[in-house]
Amino acid sequence: MRDRPGLPRFRQMRPGRGLLVAGALRVGGGGAGRRRPRGSGFRGSSFHCVTDSRDAVDEVMRAAAAAGGTVVKEAAAAGWGGYFGYFSDPDGYLWKVTTAA
């Protein structure tokens, strides 16, 4: 898929058993009305780690916390049938760890 001006750009990588999807939103000058969302922690990009099971989500969340990350939202079942949680890494970037299983 080609990047479209003014829209977030996404890249996918497949490390090990999961899928890493990185999205970047251009802040400032990116399009009419676009601006940085308010709140703490948002740095203009988001990171998603898509795993193959709930156990793998829990494993990644534990490993992130052990490595100095901060759990922002404990992993839990989602209304759409998936399972996910959030952590911020030591640099303050927000990560979503999820599975559809």
C-alpha cells in the first residue's frame, strides 16, 4: 500500500512469533486541522505488537515491565473479541500489545 499525503503511515515487521506494526502521524503541516492530540505520552507515533495468543500478550506485557516499561492498561478482553493491553517504554512511547485470538 502506498502512503497517502496527510494520512498516518504504517510499516509492518515480523519479528519472531508476532507482528510489529508501526504507525507515524505527521504533526504540523500535515493537513488541514491535524494537530498533536492532548494528553501525556503521545509522541506522534504509536507502536503495536500483534501476537498469536493471550498468553503471548501477557508474556510481552510482563517482559516490558521487567525491562523498565510502565503498564498503562492491564491486558483484558475487548468487546470486539480480541485481547490487549498498553505499556509505555522507558522513553515514554506508548505500545499496544494485542491478539485477535
